[in-house]
Amino acid sequence: MAHSTSTADKLCWRCKNPIPPARVNINASELHTKLRSQYGPSMLTAQEVDEIVKSCERDLEDYETEVVQLQSQILLLQQKRQHIKTYMTNARSLLSPVRRVPNEILGVIFEYACNQNLIQEFPWSLDDNPPPTELTSPAISFLPALSISSTCSRWHSIAKSSNLWSNLRLEVTTKFPGLLDPTMNIIQMFLTRSAERLLDIHLTISGDPQNHISPVFDLLLQHSVRWKVFKFQGWNSAVRPCMISKHLEYDPTRDFPNLEILEIANVCPEELDVFRNAPKLRKLRHWFMMPAHLPLAQLTHITCYAAFGGLDDLFDFCPNVVSLELSSLQRSPGHSFQSVTPKTSYRVTSLTLLDDCVKTDRTLDLALLNLTLPALKELRVERKLSWQGHNARWPKDIFFSFLSRSSCKLTKLTISSIGISDTDLIPALQLLSSLVSLEINDYEASPNISPITSRFIRSLEFSGSNSTLIPKLRCLSLDYSGYGFDDLGFISMVSSRWLLDPRYAKMVGVECLRSVEMRFRQREVNGALYKPLQLLDKMGLRVTVLGKNNTKI
């Protein structure tokens, strides 16, 4: 048995053949003794020493060859090990839940997450006028349709059959068409792959208009029958607005049979004649109040700057409007509305007022003073611009008069960057017992007043009485720019309105709070302090609390 082991030890582990014995019998102690003595050529000829050295060199070569072979074998084994790991990972991915998701649902997810494909002219041909969007990552990351279709064959087939290719955001210049060939090819590819699907187009053209029609516009107009959404912005070399008529001429034979949403900022009413043949147009955003020959009677959503025209004829020409957004563009007092007479609409359910005036004739005041909207459900009041000296306070009496006159049942109220005190806000909310959603944002409020105080927070708390403020409140969103805040009062208020028992909630007449969002712009979030709300979040209440550095509990 011992003899067998000895023989096996002398066999090559790879080929199992006997290993040739070493040419040199290494006796280190004997050699060391000779080196310390006077042992030399007189006792051992130089030829014998040379033979020993040559034998050692040949043994070293054999060992080096064997080491290289073993290292190669180790490298091969490491590669096989890595291949096995990769194969195992890929095999496990076959069990991934996403593979069990039906193609139809994946398609919906793709369309929801990837709602726009940014195609930007490259290289950008205007040195003094940079593109509207700065690309901070590879261009393909802004083209979700291409990214998804390149992932795998299944995703490729889903992407080809979805609406991903029909959502286009185009940023081009007015340079000679020859410079746009790469961009044109990409746009053409998207238009081809979108097949017969309706198009959602956001087009921005930069640069001074040329003598020829924009090649991008020319290409898009070949598919005008598929336009569903069209949004346009034009900027000349001085980065000033450029009207669409500089790029597009009126053609009475051109139809837009599927156009539903049209947003064009820099345009005179007459220029919108280009889109007069749009039987499905429902939503319009532009500067002027009354376009010339658009099918106004069918419009249901209007966004316009009220500075260039009054409300006098709006509801007469657009009787079916259900959503109205008004803004004052003029930066001096006295130009919000050229003329306003009291108007009543029984269809408007959503009203947005962008209050941008300096001191007087505010959009907010004049709209609430002259409009009567019995069907109103949603009201949003927002200040878009920051003007020094804009110290007009909340029009408390006008707001009360508007609610009394309209007798509307608001379900959603949003107040953003409008200076209003808690002493004005609480009485206003007492009149809104039907309110379901409340959003307050005091960021850069003018005047510098915030209603988000301890008194306001405590007024929302449910104490078991029948006088609870906003009893139907289900969604609350607060954006706070101050430093001091009643954290404990806020936690207590939210906890008091978490009424899980529907029978008890119905008995006391208070709805169960479902969503709470709290953002601090100047404070960090104390996670330990807000632990009670974390527990409520686990129980089903959607709670979001953000600190100044986007720290979140």
C-alpha cells in the first residue's frame, strides 16, 4: 500500500505518466560545507561543476514549464468558475417576477415610465444659443424607446407594439437642412416605428427663421393627421420668443383630425388659423384670450394670459369650458383685464389663478370678484413671479363673497406662494366642509406670511367634537419654509385623523386621513420624533416627510 502511494506521488497529476527524476541531487548541507571550506577545483574538476550547473538550469526550465502549465490551468479554472457564476445568475433570472408579468401590463408600465423621447440636434449648430435641455448623461438615456427595445427580444417586441415611439420631444435649430441629416434620420425612424399611432409632439426651434420651412416641421406635417398633442416654442438668436408663423404657413387644405391638445405660447390669434381644421380640439394653451377661427365651442380646457383680453366673451364663445387657467403677464398695475363684467359658468369645475401682477388689479382679486362658478370643484391659487413690493394681502372678503355667490362645493384647494395668515386661512376653511384635498405651499410667499403655524395645525386636529375643521379631509400636503415648527402638534393632528373604523368615522362625521405630505425647506427631519407616523405608514396611511436635504422618513 505504501509502495502504491509512493508510485502515485511520482505520477504526473495531469497525464498520470511517471515524472522524470531531478537531474541534480540537492544536498544543501553538503554544498554549504564545501563553500565554507577550501574545497575547490583541485578536489573537484571545473567540468564537473559546469555539469552540475547545467543540470540545475535544465531542472529550472522543467520546473518553470510546469509552473506555467499549472498557472494556465489555474487561470482556466478561474474562468470556468466565473462562467459558472454568470450562468447561475442568468439561470436564477429566469425566476424573476418580471418574467411572469403579461406583455400587456409591461407595455402599460413602459408607457407610464417613459412618456417622452428627447431628440436633440447633434452637434448643436448655435454657439451663442445653447439647447434648451442640457444632456447630463448619454443621449440614449433620453430615448427610452430605444433603451427598452435594446434590452432583450421580448422587450423589443413589446416596445414595437406600444406607444413609446409616438411621444416626441424635439429640440432643433433653423440651420440649413443638410446639417440636420442625423437628427432627421432619428426622427424619421421614430415616425416610422410609431406606425399609425397618434403623436404627442413637443417641438422647440432655436435660431433666426430662414427662407425655407424648417425641415423638421416639413417632416412632421407629413403626419399631421396623426397629431394628438402639439406643443411649440420658438426662440430667435437673441433668445426672444419667435412666433410659429415664422416657421409654418397657413394651408387651408391641411387637416388635424385627431388634434386634441394645442399649446403655443408666442402667437397672435390670427396665426392659429393654421389649426382651424381640428374637429377634436379640446385643450388650448396660448397667450391671447380669444383666437380667431378655432372651433371655440368645443374647447373644454383653456389656459391663457388674461392680460391681453377680458373675460367678457370667453364663456359666450367657449360655453363648454370645464377647466380654466388664467394668468396676468403684464408687470405693471392696471393691465390684468382690459374689461371685466360679472360672468357665470355652470360648467367650470377647475379654476387656476396665476397671480403675477405687481400691486393692483391682481388676477386673483378680479377673477374672484367677477366670476360665479356653481360647479367649481378644484381651485388653485399660485404666484409664479417674485416681485419686490408685492405686498397685496389675501383678499379675504372677496374670497368669502365668491364662495357665497357661487355656492360651490370645493373638493380640492391649493394655495402656493401666496401670503396668507392663519387668521385668514382658518375662517376660509371653515366654509369648505366638502374639501377632500388641501395643499399649502409658503415657499417665497409674498407678502412673507405663512399660514403653516401651530394654531393652524391644531385647528385640524380631531378632538371628538362636531366642529372639526375640514371633516372630509383625506389628503394633506404642506410645504414649509420656516425654521420653527410644532412637530408634536403635527404628529398629534395626523394621528387623531387616522380613523380606521369606518363605522366610527361615519358616526363622528370625520373622514379617515389617507395621505400626508410634509416638506421642510429649512429644517432636517428628526426620525426618532416622527416614529409614530412611520408606524401609521406601515398601517396604511401614506406618509411622506422630507427635510431640507431631501432626507426622508
